Amino acid sequence: MSERYFVVREDILPEGIVKTIQVKEMLQRGEAATVHEAVERVGLSRSAFYKYKDGVYALNQLKREQIVTISVDLEHRAGLLSKVLGLVAESEGNVLTIHQSIPLQGFANVVISVDTSPMSGTPNELLENMRSLAGVRKASIIGQG
């Protein structure tokens, strides 16, 4: 089943969902140091927060998030994946997931999901930097969303 999204006016949402968003915003702004502190301040149970936290987002937060999935073919060489991930970090991208295949015939495929919203450059610039590393055979964007 595919994910479905709805835009719903705040005043008709259940209280637990509204408070979950408030907790997430407090944590993001640094107004609370821990989940425990934030849920106490808004009057929400921790279990309700954890139930909803991965499924509710403020609309402006969803718009900013830009996830790019990159496929990279790497020579089976010590430290090469670390260098690729270093490029993501240098460009201020956030690695969300990494999947690496077992090396066959001296190469391994790595698929990396990156949140590019905080990046200083573009995903294409990141790809070019990856391609310039010795041992990177191929780097391409296979998904954007």
C-alpha cells in the first residue's frame, strides 16, 4: 500500500497530534533539551508522542525536506565509502540511509539517501565531487522526492 498524505486544518486535528507537532518544534528550536521535558511542558504522554512523531509534520517542514537517493559503484578499497560519506558531510547533506552490496568482481554498489535541504551546493555538484574520487566507477541520482 502506498503512503497517502492529507493537508488538514489544525483546529480539527486531535489534540495528541497537535501537541506532537508542538513537541517536535520545541525540540527543533532548542526550547526543550529532551523529549521528556517537552512532552511535560505541552501536556502530552511520551507514548503518544512516540506513536505520532514519525507520521506528522508541519507543512513548512515537509516543503523544506528534499531527499535524494544516490547510487554509487565503488572499487572494493579500504576507506573509499568513508570518503564518499565525507563529501556528503562537507556539503552539509544529512545521510538518512545507506545500503551496500557485497563486493563482486572488485566493485560494490552503495545506495545512499540524503536530505539535501541543508546543503550548501546542489545534488549534481555532490555527484560531480563523488565522481572525481579515485575508485568511484559511477555515481547517479536514482530518485528524488
